[in-house]
Amino acid sequence: MMPFLLMKRAGIALGSNMGDKNSLMVQARDHLLKMSLSDDPFLQSSLYATSPQGCPHGADDYLNAVVEFTWPGTVEELLVHCQGIERALGRIRSGIRCEPRTADVDIIYAGDMVVNDPPRLILPHPRAHLRKFVLKPLSDIRPDLILPRQSKTVSCLLAELDTDEADPLLVSERFRACKNRRHVTLVTAYDYPTGRLLDEAGVDIVLVGDSVGMVLLGFPDTTHVTLNHMIHHVEATARGVKNALLVGDMPIHTYDTVEQAVQSARRLFQAGADAVKLEGGAAQAEKIRAIVDAGIPVVGHIGLLPQKVLEEGGYKIKGKSSVEKEALVKDVEAVAEAGACAVVVEGVTPHAARQITVHSPIPTLGIGSGAHTCDGDVVVIHDLVGAFPWFVPAFVKPRADVAGSMTAAVREWMKDSYTEPGSISS
């Protein structure tokens, strides 16, 4: 893969938030200058200080810059050289996302090339158009550049960004950082008004769950929900959610393979989801990693898996045996290592939920897994407000009677609007 000769202008983003940042940025620039064609201009932006996004608490601010030059080799060779510069400047990759580093040397674009070879390289960089710390320095040197797959200039893209947290992956890293620091709340929504109300209430995560099949569409379980169903409801809910992380469920049989998982995640992302959720632990790690590498955040889901209800013959509590508990701990570790920003823990024993939470490096969000056992809680909005009286889970305490109020309102309207037959004369 990637045997292409460039002889095109390549844009490289530089960053550092460890050690002598100014010196490291100069050294990175000088390395790239030596690699460029001497007869072509070498463009370099100013240095910009930016706050760290998703880094561990107390991480230092970044210095960021962008350079552009003509590279006469292949894109594979350019990637190898960039990674070599990082190593030469003391970069050590531990596998932890958004960890502090001495040097970032990332290829943003190479002319009009489009490369899709995750996790090695994706061109143009899949999140460059969402990152102010890339667009700001890039606008210094190429304000009128239109990146491949974009329709607007760099200066226009920059003007549309309100904060450095426009990148969903950076937003999702905030939730990874919430571990042991604060309680995280997740509530379901399936439409515009509910999404807007939850967002205005300050909910952290709004989930467009495949529970829509049972709650709104009248299916007996979630296995009847399709990707088209989910896209429809994600689009509607997204119109009302401005601040919360909007997560879209990936329904059954939409992530049977890695390739299908990435494709389905992209369709939900394009519909307005900031992240996707899929069921399963260690067995789904490769798919989670591929989706995250494609630039889309992932929320995991372990324990009771509603999409396996037919396979398992019902909804069965997990974590009753020591073997099951150990497997669940391994599941959460695998999901986190693959890059998930949080994980739903559904239908496990309270003791198992506590064990999972202790061993999880990312926030655990419990539903039907006991009180005060996880880093956060999940609730179906219709259960919470009493809008679905036909079934209320034993672990939910309704905080309103929407169904009763709706029925009463309709009956009152019917009574008030009643007109005696024949009483209306011409």
C-alpha cells in the first residue's frame, strides 16, 4: 500500500507539550526542511499555544505549527521519515490516547491524494478540518487551500469552529478523563424535542439507542431494528443536541465484519452522531479500534447484550460466577485498550459491576447493574418519566407520569370539545 510518488506539496502538523517545547518544534521543523526540495518554497506558520484536549489532568499546554514543502518520494517514505523524527526527538508511544508527547509530526495532506490505510495512514487527515490547532497555523500559510474531500477553504473552516473541542474524538477524550473524577450521565432520546430537552438539562451523553425498536416502533426486541431506522432517529435527535455527546447505536448485523463496522459507523456519523455504540467485549476490539482509527469515537457495551436475546433465550443477568466476572473484566480492559471512551455495563450483578469498574481505565455506565456500582448511569427516558407504562424495569424509579398526564389531557380535551349532535346550525 502507498507506493505513490508524491512530488506534491505535503502539509505536516507539528506539536509538543513536553520538555523544551520551543526547541523541539524548531528541531522538528529543521528535520523537515532538510527533507524538502531546495528549489521549492518551504512554508512555515507561526507557533501557537493551545490547551491540551483529553490529556491527563495537569498536562502542559501544546505548541502547534504547520509546515508545507515538496517531498520527492513516496507517501510511505514520508510517513517513515515523520515517525523517525518523532523518535529522534524522544517520542515514546505507550498506546495511551492523547498522552503528553515531546513531538507530534503528522501528515495532514499530500497534494490531492486520498489514502485509506488505517491504522497506518489516512489522507487527508480525517479530523484536520475539525481541529482549530491545525487550521489556525495552516491558515497562516495556505488560507485559500481546499483540503481533499472538503468544499470550503481552510480560512472558512476555521471561521466555523467555535472551540478546540469541535473534534468528536477530542470531546470523547473528555469522558475518558472523567474516570474517578466525576459522575457521567447517559439518557436515551429518539427525536428532536427529547434530544433538545435532555441537552438543555445538561445530560453528558444522549444515546439514540436501538431500544427505539421497542419503545417507539413496537417491536418485541431490538433485533428488528435496521441501520435505516437508526439513521432516521439519529438525524432527528441531532437537530436538538448541541452540547452533549450524541451516540448512535449500531443495530444487529451492521458490524459483523471490520469493514462493515467502519462503513456503518460512518453512516451514523454522517447522520449527526458524534460517536457510536456497539455490543460486545474482547471479541469486538478489532472493530472498535478500526472505527476509532477512522476518526469516530466509540462507546462499548458489555454484560447483558440485548441483541443476543434470541440467541440466549431471554434477558439473563451476567457475572453470577467467578468465571463470568473474570471474563467481564477482560472484556472491559479489551474495549478500553481498543480506544473506546466509555462502556455501558448492562445487567450484571452489583459485585461484578464494581469489579469491572475498578479494573476499567474508562468510565463505566451502569444500567440494571445495581446502584452506585459504576462511574455513571444509563436510563431510558421513557422509563424515567413514566411514558411507557406497559413495562417499567424494576431498577428504575419513574420521576413523572407522562403517560397518565397525556391520557388525562386528551380526555379533558375530548370532554371540552364535545358538541351535541345537531347543535351546529347553518
